[in-house]
Amino acid sequence: MTLFSVEGKTVVVTGGSRGIGKMIASGFVAAGATVYISSRKAAEVEKTAAELGCVAVPADLSTPEGIETLVSAVTAREHRLDVLVNNAGATWGAPLEEYPEHAFDKLWGINVKGVFYLTQRFLPLLRAAASADDPARVINIGSVDGLRVPIVENYAYSAAKAGVHMLTRHLAHTLASEFITVNAIAPGPFESKMMAYALDDPQMRATIETHVPLGRIGRPDDMAGAAIFLSSRAGAYLTGALIPVDGGISTT
């Protein structure tokens, strides 16, 4: 196998029907992996799976029942899981004085609890794939908004994504002895439903681009490349790492 190959690996990408999840899933499919994608909306995830050539599993991962649906579907077909990409998430913006309590409940449930309990439930398949030379991989999708104070009022989102980053480090510490690596990617601005409110407005899009040191919005290959690197032999010695894929927003 070449240094960056993921050919033949089995991969699960949550929230894989659109946006960043779809970018990652598409990259893995093109690289020769067997890919499962999940999303709450059945019609949407099945359409994307047919387009990419992967397997759709409709599931609401903010609930225990949804987590069990996805784990059972993959377990019925696979005896090991090489890569779990925890991408499913939600956001919420509102002025400080109007920010609702249920926003914190919703975002904590899917952005943090969902990541933890799905990883927990997939441990048997991850352990079956793990070895010292080629660890099993967990990749959590955080956010640049969990690294620095956002310019928008998305309090529950930034807090939850910061939680994802620390959860990543904690799980990495616990699972290292079992040859399961746990890393996080913190995306900046990418084309997605979460960013549509801003990127669909030409003036706002131009403003965002001026705040990115590299001067542009992220592209699908930027996101897929980071995930494939972490999943390949090239990324086998990384765990507990937080990789900003943000054009330099958080680091320069």
C-alpha cells in the first residue's frame, strides 16, 4: 500500500448526505474505500449514496435509537470498522438576550453526546480493525469556532465544538493502548447548509474571504484530503491532534 492509501478500508461518515460529510465520503469512495453514510433524512441520504456509490443508513444520531440503527446496520454487513468519521452536527444562532435554553440541549445532544456514544458503540468493530502498524481511526469534526471566539452569536455551537476538541483528546488518551487513534479536524468556512446563510450572499461571502489568510472558501478536496491523511499510513502516528483546516484563520 502507498503512504496515503485507504483502499479497501471500511469507513462510516455521519452526516454524510451533504456539506462537509459528503465531501469526506466522496473522497473516501474515490480512494477505494467501502463507505457508509448516515443522516436523519432518509430520502436525502439515499440520494447521496446513489450518487457517490456508497451505502445509506438513515438514522437520527441525537437519539440512542438512531445510534443503535447505524451500529446494527454496519455490524450486520462488516466484521471490522477501520475509520469512523463523527461529522453529524447542528448549529444555532441568536442574540445573547434571546438565546434559548433548548439550543444548548439540542447541540449538546448531537454535537457532543452523539460523538461519544456512537464511538462507544462502535468500539467492538474498531477494535477488530486495530493493530500496532495500522490503528483503527476515529475522526471527530470540530470547528474553528471551537478554537477562537466566533464573530457570530452561536454560543451553544462554539461551546459544543470546544467540547468535541477536548473529548477527542480524552478519548485519544484512553484508546491509544488499544491502537485506536482519535483526532479532530476543525474546519473553517466551507460550502455547507450551516454556512449557506453567509456564503449565498455575495457581499458576505467576500467579507468572509477577506478574513481568511489564504483568501478563499474551503474546497471539497481540502476536507477529504485531511480525513484521508489521518486514515492512511501517513497519519498512523497521530492521536489526540486537532488539525485546523481553515485557511489560517485560527493560526496566523
